Amino acid sequence: MDGSRRARAGRAVRLVLFLAVGGALSACGGSSVPQGSDASGSVPPQQASIDDQLPSGTAGTADRCDFLDPSYCLFPFPNDYFTVEDSTSDTGRRVNLQRASMPKSRIVLDKPIDPAEWNRNDGFSPGAMIELHVPGVDLAKTGAPPITDIPRSLKSDSPILLIDADTLERQPIWAELDMNNVSSPDRQALIIRVAKNLQYGHRYIVALRNLKDASGATIEAGPAFRIYRDNHASSLDFVNRRRAHVEALFATLAKAGVGRSDLYLAWDFTVASQRSLTGRMLHIRDDAFAAFANGVPDFKITRVTDYTSDQNPKIARQVEGTVTVPTYLFIPDSEATLAPITDVIEQVLAAGASAPVPVATLQGLFATLGDQDLPLTRFYYGTPNPAPYDLPQRFAGGTLTAPFTCIIPRAVQSADGHIHPARIALYGHGLFGSRDEVTAGNVEDMANEHDFVFCAANWLGFSQGDLPNALITLLDVSNARSFFDTTQQGVLNFLALGRALLSPQGFAAQAAFQMGSPPQSVLDTTELYYDGNSQGGILGGLLMSVAQDITRGVLGVPGMNYSLLLERSSDFATYSKFLYAAYPDSLDQEFIFSLLQMLWDRAEADGYAEAMTTGALPNTPAHQVLMHVAFGDFQVSMWAAQNEARTIGAQRHCPSLEPGRNPDRAEFPGIPCMSDEASGHDGSAFVIWDSGPDKVAPPPTDDVPPTGDHDPHGDPRATPAARSQKSEFLKPDGKVIDVCGGKPCGSDGYTPP
């Protein structure tokens, strides 16, 4: 039984028990309130109504706003209050956000975000960014678990808890106050981050208790929550309709040893099912591969460039071409319509990170378009209103041509002309880059030092030419699906390129990939591998979760969960100003990050990581990955890499850092040391590379990016020892070996003592 079915079965049993108990109480003339208990006793006696303490207007918005947190309509979030029962869904629920509650873009006609695409989900993100607003809370005085002490969240007295409603297990989390672009002190979100992804289809309860302000005084719960916690009578139907559910939460918390009397707030949410998150990507993969004649996509070689040793001492030949891939995208003719807007965006980008967004100009341009759906690329479903589990279709049987670039190292041919077929690997480029990154110095070094042929495609949706369209979605988040749909097609393009590279009837049969006399293939098609850096490490996590032709891959400077990554990245300042110009309220911004994650899970590792390694997805093999992480990385937060490592069950090289270097109280909690590294670790691994205390400081613990003179982001891939470790891993029956001499691993010339 998978997680979704177990969750539904557990809820069904609880419902039967609840109805039985409720019926018995009614028959005995007891209260209609279910009689649960907490860690200190039973439900308190009914108290007088405090309905008059609720903020004015609460009744008018209770059908679309959660009145438990009156400071912001959609807080706390994620939240099953924003779902409806759905017996046809894998979780028994379906998201039901209301357009009237959504943030409005001040650039696009004050238009609320259209929640239609989110409402296709049967739950929330497994890497949920949990948010609420607690006026005046001081997390240090409260004793809340910080990012540097995640194990504190599992202790019995933790003031902030996340509990699996089915197993009662406490989940590792940390809490932080938003410190990024806060519009005013009273608009600062409290963020609870999961430190290891939650399970598909499970329901979780968030509980906060004994919260303190800066003086150390306990912060009183709001009147809406006190009605339930303290059992106040109410004459309000919308309050009483929820009472049984909240009592059931209290009863479950009691079983987990959490009393109700000191609670500040408690609510629950359901994580989306595996099908809801991964179904689209798996469908386009399987459908496209079934369409390949003889299992190999059509391709064309368009250019072959041979280099002399003087021109390039490492690369003998570069091959370029295209692979033909079934497309599941509807690509409207949008150039003329969107050109004025993209021109402005490109001008702002060209002017640099400090250039302001011309709000009035963009408002005028969007006003000329009116309130219409923008002509942006998106999945084609054959209907404008797809049902929750509807799958993308090929648009008119169409295809697209994905360009690729391959490099063949000099190592494939010895001085006497003998050919040494090279291992083959896909290479994933960085943020809004291109396939040309495969010709970067570090990739050429890896190819020639260790005899690899690397081939790269563009991450469609996330490559160089896609940036203006991506930023349009930040101006009106209603269009976010365009970005995520296109990214999934981009992953499919990579998979198709891999099949052409791996198949003996593919590239290996072409003269462009043959050398010597007589001509011989330079490709060893025994096994296909993956190596990617930065965005290639991030999207590589998705690719390594769904790849059928690849079982081993290296994720260079990776991470997952963009709602965690974005504000902690130095890159985001260039792009965030578009979002912040459209949605200037900081609570709107933080909600949008959590909202975006629900769709981004379809197009990044966060939605797949639970199944990346041993918990394989349908028709997909198990995988092993080697994560190379840069300590203090400016662009991809090492905190996000740790979340990924914990989720996939990776083990780490130890000692990981020299004493005093790690800001964690307990070094990398939840990521155990490899016990077999001396002989070679057979499994997924996490290795952190340090460029040294003279160059790189420990990363900040708030949701802000690191700063300093040296960004170590590119250092691991430029380190010969790191490349040697990758080479030993990327081979049949490869292992993770210690290349650091029993010490922490140093990069950029640094040797730990």
C-alpha cells in the first residue's frame, strides 16, 4: 500500500471511530462536541462566547480566508482549510483556493492570481514552506528550533512542532522570521521549513505553543483559536462547522504528547500524492519514448569541428546537431503581442541588478492587452479546463528540434592512433545558460582527464532565451504554469538526447562519433551517466529521479526546493525585483513563494526526491547520486543541499569540515557519515568542498544570500580531486572513494589542516 492509500485508509478508520463515538455521546444526551483529551486532561468545560472578540468582517470572508490568522487571508499556509473533500483523488482532498483571496498584481490591472492550476493539486508541497504571522514573536526567547539546531525540533518541549497525523512521528524542521525585503515590521512572516521532505499523501499537523515576545512574555492566542482550544460557545455557523475537525486535531496531538492548553495555534495540511506531482513528467517521458522508431529519436548532425592540439589541447572534436522530440507544449505566436513587454524586461536586465523596474511603463503595456490570458507556452491538454489528473497531449502530433553540443576528448585516441572508447554522459548547464557550457574549461578538463564524451542540450524553459518569459510570470503569477510546463519538456529533451547517445544505433553509428583507421566509434555505450552543475545540479535531481537510461549521476553544487533557494541566492536579486514590483507587500511575497512551490514541484527535484534513489517511480530504476556541495555557496544554498541529502538518504564524507567551521550545533544532522568510504561507498553521497576560512565565511542563517569577495560556487568542479572522485563514481559498479586523505575536502587550492 503506497503512502496515499495508507493516508486515506487511516482517515477512513478515524472517521468511522469518530462517528461511532459521536453517535454514542448523542444517544447519551452528551455534548455534540467530540470528547477528546490532551496530555493534561479532557476537553475543558464549555465557556462563555467570545464571538465579539473576532475582528469585524470575519464572517464575510470565512468561506475563503482562514480566520485563525486574521493578519493575512491565506495564512496559515499550507492548510487543509483551503481544500475540499474529493473522493476521486488519491488523497481524498483537492486544493480549493478562491480567486478573491489571492494576491493582486499592481502591474497587471490589479489582477488577482488565478488559482485554477493550483486547484488541480490533491495536496500541498512535500517540501512545504509553512507560513503564518505572529505579531511580536521572538524566536530566540521562544526557544524555537533554528536552522543551526534542527534536532531541537524533535525534542518533547519544542515550541514548534510538525507531526505526521498518521504515525505521530515528529518531523525535522526549523523556524525563521522573514528577513528578506520586509515591507514593514507588521508584515513579517514566520516561516517553518521542513528539513527533510514529507511523504506523498500524508497529513501533517502544525502546532505552536508557548510563543514569547522580546520581553519573554507569553503571546496569547487569537480569539478564533481560543474558541476551540478553551471550548468557548459560539453562535457562528462557520465557527461551529469547524469545531469537530479542530477537536480531532487536539485528540491526535494528545496522542503525540502535546497538550492543548498552551497551544498558540494548530492546523493541518495534506501533502500531494505522487501522481499529482510526478504524473505529467512520467507521462510525457513514457509517451515520447514509445513514439521513437526502434527506440531511438530522430537526430541530425549539423556541424563537426576538428581541433588541432594547438587550437584545443584537450578536445579533439566538437559535434553539434539536433534531436527531434515529441512536444507536449502549445506554443502560441506571442512574439508581436509580448515584444513590448519583453523589450522593457531586457532593458532592465541589461542595465544591471540595481536598475529599477519601470512600474508605470509596464502598467501601461499590460493595460493595452486588457484582462486576457497571456499567449505563453504551456502544456496542451485538448481542453482549456483540464481535470486534476488529466495528462498533457501531443499538440497535433507535433515535434520540436532540441539542439545539442558534444565534446570528444583527445584521450579517446592514443599517439599510435588506437581508439579508447570514452564513457558517455549528459552535461547539465547552469542558471539561464546554454548547452555551450559543455565547452567550459572544467568540463573539458573532466572529459580529457577521465575519458568522457559529454553531450549537452538546453534546459528548455530555463535556458538563455527563456529568461524574459520567465520574468513575465513573476509580473502576473497566474501564468506560472508556463514556466513549469516548459521546464518538464526541457527535461524530456535531455532524456531523448541521452537515448540517442546511449543506443548503438544512435550517435555511435555516425561518422561524427568515429575516429581512427579504420573508423571506430569513440563512444562506450555500456552505460550512460549524468553530470551537471548549479542549475544542472538542481534540475539534475529531477532528471535523476525519472531517467530510465541513467542510474548514476553527479549533482554539482545542487539543492532543491526553490521556495528555500530563491531568497538565499545572490542570483535572485536580479529577478526578484520584478516580483517585488508587482507584489510589494512582503506577506504576499512569502505566500507566493510557497504557492509557486506547489507547481514547481512538478519541475524540480523537490517533487521527486522521495523517490529519487531507492523509492523508484513507476517504470523507473533506482538511482545513485553523488552530491558535490560548496561550503558557503552564494548561488545555491548549502542548506538546500542538506535538505536534499536527508531526503534521498545520502551519506557524507567525514570529517566534513574542520572544527569550528560549521555553524550547525550538530554537524549535518540527518546525514550520517559513510562507514565504508575507505573501501569505496556503494550508495548516494554528500561531499562538501571548502575553499577555506580566508576566502569564504559560513553562510548566513537568515533567508538572505551570503556576501563576500569570493563565491565558492564554481570551486568544486575546478578541483582535480573532485573530478577524480566523480570519475570513480561514474563507472559500472562505481563507488564513492575518499580523495581527501581522511581530512575535510578542500577546493580552490585550500588544504584543510
